[in-house]
Amino acid sequence: MTYKNRLTADAGPVAVAVSGGGGVLNAGGHAYGEATVLVSGRGGGLIAPYGGLRGFATVPLGPDAARDGPTVGGFGGLRVGTARAGVSAEVGVFRDPSASATATWSWSPR
């Protein structure tokens, strides 16, 4: 479940919103939480650019559930359509440490 709240007035040139959410994943094996800051063009037309920053994480709910670090990154896209119906195409770049990593590699110059 997520909730989004717009922070700027409707008449401004850009819209800023924050979103937060959470839930349960993997048949109850993990809790999930996320936070997003979103900036978009004013809208009103058929095309509105947008982008933002997002972070999310899973927390194991049982002793056998895999552990994973938080994921953070940024995204951008275009929304095509009206306020009632539209399609969004989005591209993002995120840093996500592997939950299955079993070895740590390091290098030291000599």
C-alpha cells in the first residue's frame, strides 16, 4: 500500500510530491517499506515529464528469510495521457546490494 501527497499548489510550474508505502512480500517472509520524492512538469497537456529519488528496503520477518540491504536511486520518465487515464514510461538507476553475496572482494595496490 502506498500514499502520495502533493506538496505544491496546483497553479505552479512544477509539482512536488512525497510518497511512502509498505507491505508484506514473499508469502509473509519479508516486510517492505519505501519512500519517494517526485517532481513533475505542470501537466494539463497530454505529455508531462517527471523524475525523482526513491529508496526501499525489505526486512526479514523470520529467521530463515534472506537479508538484503536498502536500495536507493533515481528515475525519470514521461506520462502520456490525461489526469484520469494515462501511461507512464520510466527509466531508473538504482544501487542494490546483493542478498546472495557470499564473498567480499578487495584490492590493495602494492
